[in-house]
Amino acid sequence: MKQYIVDAFTGKPFSGNPAAVCVMESWPSDESMMNLAMENNLSETAFIVKEAGGYHLRWFTPATEVELCGHATLASSFVVLNFYEPDSDIVQFNTLSGVLTVRRCGDLFEMDFPTYELREIPVTDAMERAFGIRPVKAVLGLDLVCIFENEEQVRTMQPDQELLKHMEGRIQNATARGKEADCVSRSFCPKLGITEDPVCGSAHCQIADYWSKELGRRQIYAYQASKRGGYLHCRMEEKNRITIGGEAALVAVTEIVATL
């Protein structure tokens, strides 16, 4: 079985968010996929099986299967459209979050994702203890999004991972208005077995939605301020959808010899 290592939301290797993409003829057991995800120890390993009308896609962190992952979807579309369907510029994935369509537009891979209803929740002392800085606002959808006063606070914070585990949401995000981008964010995922996701596409279904409303803009240019860093081109669409685009770079192609 071939496995591709692809850096997502970047045009150069060794930056952005790395994902492993495994292309298979049939599904192994969930236990086998979980074992390989733990072996890879990346924030996500994607598993793809071709089926009528497209591909079936599943995502695993080193700790659990997840219902939505942006960077591994981008990486998967890069692999399919470069190595398996090179004459096509569109691919559809059947996933736990429904049908996700990805289009190749020049150097960008544009993903059609759902948005989630965001509701404002009170800022608490527990949030301040977990992030080390008190947010000025907090909203909750699938993930927790805490808004901070400035970009520097987001870039330099060192959250308490154990305290974050007790926060609301699947992922705990910190964001602020950016200087060179519309917003700057970081995504922490201790509940999923990930200390910090280098560039989190699915979190921007909420982060970009928030800043789009706040800034009165349909298009949001976002930067994830992790150590590796990465850029996301976000565009709000009708019917509770968002387009999230990014570049990708191939790092490695390997052969998995262990039996799954």
C-alpha cells in the first residue's frame, strides 16, 4: 500500500501541516488504521478507497477517528488529482461530514466545507487559566474559538494542555485580528491527542466565519501562527458553506509493508 506524506497549506516542504495519505483498494479494520495513525504520529492520517462517483475518505489522529479534517482533505485531493486522476481538476469525497468537493484552481486546492452555528458564551476564569491570557470574547460551535486583544498574545501564549481538556469544544482555538492577514490563529487539540495542530482547516470553518461577520468581508485571508505556519484562503458561501483553499507540497512516497 502506498502512503504519501503531504504538507498542506503551504507551497514548500517542511512547513504547513503534514498529513499521511493512504490509498487503498479496500478497507482494513478500524484497529489497523488506528495503529498506522499512531505509528505515523502526525496530527492526521487519511485513508482513501475509490468507490462509485468518487472516493470514501476517513481521518484518524493518533488517538481517535475524527468527523472532519481540513488539511488531510487538502492533502488527499493533492494525491488524487496528481497521481490517480491527473486529467481532472475536481474530486469528491464521501465522509462523516457528508460529501466534500475539492477543486484545483491553479496552485490552490479549494475545499467546499460546512460551517457551524456559532453562539457567544461567557468568558470565564477557567479560559484565562487554560490559555494564560484572558480572552476578550468567546464563541462556540463544533470547536471553541477564543478571541484575544492582539496578535502578539496569540503568537506567544503557552496554554495549559490539561486545563484545555476541560474546555468546551472539540478543538480550542485562539485568534486575533492580524496585521498582514485578516486573522491570526492557533489551534490546540489535547482532546484528540494533539498538543497543537500546525494548520487546522476544519477550525477555520468557524474562525473564518467569525471574522467574516466581524469584518464584514466575504473573503478572509488567514494565517495559522504555529511553529510551522500556514496560510488559508477562506470564502464564505451560501447555504452555510465555506470554501477553504490552500497549497500543498509533496514530501515523501513510501510503501507500507506491514499487514493492515
